[in-house]
Amino acid sequence: MHCQVYSARGGADVVIQSLADLDGDGHPDLVVCNYPANGIVFFNGLPDGSFADGNPAVTGTRSVFATVADFNNDGLPDILLNSPYEQRFVLLTAQK
């Protein structure tokens, strides 16, 4: 078995992640929560099953859980973040 380690950059505390094809290329992408940085990190899936370097995105919430689904029924994957520290959910909807 081969093991590859990926960095979320900036010494991030990575917590619960979600795996889904976010960009529609047929390869699963990874979303991880980076709660100290008030954001998430996207890792684009590559054809060989590995992931590209992480791309951080600020969400303005200290999320510890991310789930991906089509919450608004537009056919595109959306990301729901849970922030128990702030006692709220944040919905990031995909744009066409």
C-alpha cells in the first residue's frame, strides 16, 4: 500500500472531511475544515487517485464538519459546514 501525505498549509488543524466530485471532472475531490483559519481547504482529485495541493478558502466560520450534497436541487454539489463553536450551519452553494 502506498501512502501519500498532503498538507493543508499554514500549520492548519484539519478536522472531519468530505469526499465528492466538486468540479465535475469525474475525480473525487476532498474538502477539509480548517477551523483555526475560519475556512476550508479544497484538494482537487487527480486521475491517478491522488490530490493536487490544497487551495484554502475563507468561509468566516470555525467549522469542524463538512458534508457535500445538492441541497438546493440545481444539479451542482453544495457544501454544508457545521460550526458548533458558533452554534450555526453555513451553506456554500455552487455557482454555474
